[in-house]
Amino acid sequence: MQTIFSFSNMFVLPFWFLMIFLPYWRWTKWLMRVRWMIALLALLYAVLAISQLSVLGPALMHPQLSGIAALLSTSAGATIGWVHFLAFDLFVGRWIYFDSHERGITA
């Protein structure tokens, strides 16, 4: 799980770097129009979630704070949650990036 956690962190960094430091560069605009980066993170999330379904299922079917806390305290649970956060944050960041361009402002 450590490798997947580290890979997912490193995977999103170039996209954030480009959106923050080079927002008007033509390659940034081109790269952000392509949705594959979010799709890959979503796919990774799905694969991780399915592989841990026996643990995730009960925690999500009958959510209790103690059960969710126990799930997130494992390396698998934390990695699944983190990949979910990274995918959603990149999705929203990409939306803000394009919205700011449409409005002619820097985000």
C-alpha cells in the first residue's frame, strides 16, 4: 500500500504544479483538457475499493464513527481514502482552473 500511496501522490503533483505555476502555458491548457488523469485515479480508487470490499462493505453499509475510524486507521483504508481525496481534489481543481480561464481571472 505504501507504493500505491506514494505513486498516487507523485502522480498528481505535475498537474497541480502546471495549474498553479504555468496556468496559461499552452501545454498546461492542452493537458488539463484531457480527462485521463482523473479517470486513472478513479480507476485506481475502484480497484482498491473492490479489493478491500470485505472490509469496506460492512463499514459502509452500517456506518458508525468507530468503524470508519478503524477502517481509516489501516494502511489499506488510509490509502483508499487518500486516493479518493486526490481524485476529487484534482477534479475540482481542474474545474476551478477552467472556470477561472473563462472568467479571465487567476485562480
